[in-house]
Amino acid sequence: MNLTQQTCVPCRGGVAPLEPSSARELLTSTPGWELIDDSGKIRRNFKLNDFATTLAFVNMVGALAEAEGHHPDITFGWGYCNVLFYTHKIKGLHQNDFIMAAKVNELATDAAE
């Protein structure tokens, strides 16, 4: 099933983070994202046209995060937005992180139009 058609499931800890090989495999479904911190986090840096567009994108990501119950670390400024996902409870990556990355990619496509 396509990651964008999935919903995040609550992760309360006690689950092992994804193995690097599994993370690399899921990464193929999230173009533009990169593994960092020994495959413990994923990050993407978005370039946007101006501050207003960037702020609108950040707000869309925030609304998505609230709806899914899975929240990224976001930094942004004029024309850029950096989004970082990992699952805090397990101190590493979970499938939820890739579901969110795929959905954020869709938002970025919408923001660019």
C-alpha cells in the first residue's frame, strides 16, 4: 500500500526502531528525504518562493501532524523549511515517520503550484 494512503498508528514505546536496511527500503518511497544520525532520523530541506509561501507550507505540515498525531521538528525562514522526523518514544525511526514524509511530499507539491 502506498505510504500516503496509510495512517500513523500510536507508538507508545517498547518497539524497536527500524533497522537501517528497512529504513533505506522505506526511503525509496519518500523522494528528497535523507537518512541522518546513523539511520535514526529522516530529514528534508524544502526550498520555497518566499516567506508567505513557506509559512503556509509550515502551517499545512503542522495541521497534518496534528491530524496524524505524529509531529516533526520544523525550522523555517524566508524561502526554506527543514523538516525532521523520528519517533521520540523509541529514539529512532518507525514506519510512521515515512508515512508522514510521504504525506509532506504531497503537501510540498501542492505548495509549489
